[in-house]
Amino acid sequence: MDGIFTRLVIAEPTPVPERGHFVREGAEGPEKFCGTCREWWPADTEFFFRDRGSPSGLYTSCKACGADHQRATEARRKLKQQGAH
């Protein structure tokens, strides 16, 4: 069995920050936590859309996760339309 199977190494999941602590100071400037992918990204408009209602001024999900959500929503909408015809 040793030749076929390899050891699976599972990384520790990124812990969710305490309530209200979704922005931290990183090595290269402020970082923001994405609640969807649970990763820390630079807290700027390259990675997050603006949100005037948020204390940080940025949305809670990064742009990549937002795009994934949008694609999934569009696919569900198309499937639903196909089923209705």
C-alpha cells in the first residue's frame, strides 16, 4: 500500500478572528479577513469592494469570493429558467 497511497497533510484552518477584529496590521500594511474564504488579504480596493456602511470601508468578502458567488448565482438562475420551459 505504501507505493500507491501518499500521506495526506491537512493544514490547520485559519481561525476566525474575534468579533470586530477583521482588520489587522500585517507585514506590508493593513490586512482584512475574508469571511468566505477565511484568508487574510491586503485591505485595499484591489482585493475588496468599497462598502460605506462597514467600519473598515470594505465588504466582508474579497473580490474573488464575490465573483465565485456571482457565477454560482447565475448558474442556478439559468438552471431554474431551463426547468421552467
